[in-house]
Amino acid sequence: MNNWHNEYMAEYHRKDLLDDSERIHLMHTATRSPVYHPSWLTRTMHGFAVWMISTGKELHERYELPNAHCHQKRSTSYAR
């Protein structure tokens, strides 16, 4: 029974060492990878896209939503 416990603990420590070595390898790979720096054109196009989206939302709120909630019909006709 004592040998089984020793083998179990040896296997546990072996897996722990393999996990540590994999974690160290991933950290080393992550530190060597280049950092992404967007170019001037990419930053400008992103800012333009954000501006277009916000302007589109403002226009939608200004022109389409009030018409969607207007349920009153005119009582008189102007086509006489």
C-alpha cells in the first residue's frame, strides 16, 4: 500500500512539473511576440467608423423614432 502512495505522488509531481514547464513556455512565447501597433490609417479609419455609427444612431433617434410613435390621424383633409 505504501508503494502505491509513492507512485501516485510521483505521478502527481510529474504532472505538476509538466504544467509548470508548459506555463513557462507560454509566458516565454508571449513575451517574444510582437506587440500590435495600428498604423495611422487604421486609427483614422477606426475613428471615422465610430463617428459614422454615432451619427447614424443620432439620426435614427431624431427622424425615425418620433414617426414610429405618431398614431394620430388628421381629422381634416387638405385636398379639397
